[in-house]
Amino acid sequence: MIDLRMTPPGTRVVVRHRLDDGRATDALGFLHASNETHCVIATKRGLETIELAAVIAAKKVPPAPEPRVR
């Protein structure tokens, strides 16, 4: 698991975190910002702020593949 506080902004990441109801979900996108308590991920749906205490796992991911031409 990477330390999101030390990861440079612009890094493509996937972050699995716990929701308030106990379920887990993933945020896939680019790290926008982070501090000691939260990180912000720029996803396709917009900016998602995640409390670091709720993070279960986080890792760097490669760039998305290019769309296929049909």
C-alpha cells in the first residue's frame, strides 16, 4: 500500500475505502491533493475527498488504455 500523504499530485491511483455504512468502495483517478487527514482523488465523476483513516488499500495504477478504433 502506498502512503497517499507522500505520493505526488498527478499520480494515477486506486483507493479502496470504507463508507459510513461499513461497505467498501473504490476511487480510481488522479491524486489531486493530500494532507495528514484526507486525500482528494480526481475521478471521472469529479473530485472525491476521502478520509485517510477510512482507507483500506491504495496503489499506483498504470495509465488507462487508449480507446480501440472500430
